[in-house]
Amino acid sequence: MSTKIETATYDSSIDNARAPSSPMLKSVAELAGRILIAGLFLLSGVGKITAYTATAGYMASMGVPGGMLPLVIAIEVLGSLAIMLGWNTRIVSFLMAGFTLMTGVLFHSNFADQMQMIMFMKNVSIAGAFLLLTVNGAGPLSLDGKSR
């Protein structure tokens, strides 16, 4: 009596998927994804510049020294531009993930308020996107891709 064991292998890699896909479509989607995720931070950083005093006051009311605001603006503006351009993407996206989680904890941790809970989960989700960038890199349509 013989027993035969059959095995199946499953490849979940998007690069090896059976669905029709082109390298150009993948590259454009990576670029668009970087622009979309980082655009939020660019707009937020510029908004903090235009409402500097109000933002510093809000930070102080949450227990964060208003003197930290220039650093926050630099992280948001320069970090988002680096992500959009695909420059040192793995390092910058890892740092932006940490920044995003930290701001969620500092500014959106009143979980009794449903809106604050939603804002916290938004930050967690954005951090997840940054961690995907950390692992996968920026792709070929980036300064990182041009240096290969």
C-alpha cells in the first residue's frame, strides 16, 4: 500500500502573480502611493507654518513644548518631500512611521472620544504604509531607483 502526499505551493508575491501586470503600471502605482501618503504630511507641515502661533499653542496645551514646532515642521515637510522623490526612502519612511505613531499617542489617545480613536487608528494605518515602504523601497521611479 502506498501513500502519496501531494503538496501545493502558493506564491503571494505581487511580482509573480498570475494577473496581467506591467512593470510600468507597478512603477507608476508605487510613485502615486508615495505621493498620496506623503502629501498629507507636506500639507500639514505647510499649514503649521501658516498657523504657527496657534499650532504652538495647541502643542503646549497637549503637554508638548511649542519650541518643538520647528522640528515638527522640518520632519513633515522634508520627510514628505524625501518620500515623494524617493530619496533614502527606507530610512525616511521608517522614521516617519515612528513619528506618526508618536503623534498618535501624544495627540489622539483620548479613546473615550470616538473621533480621537478614529484619528489614532488613522495614524496607525499611515504608520503601516510607511513600514511597507521601509520593507519594499520606493521602486524604480525614484531617486533611490536611479542610483541602482
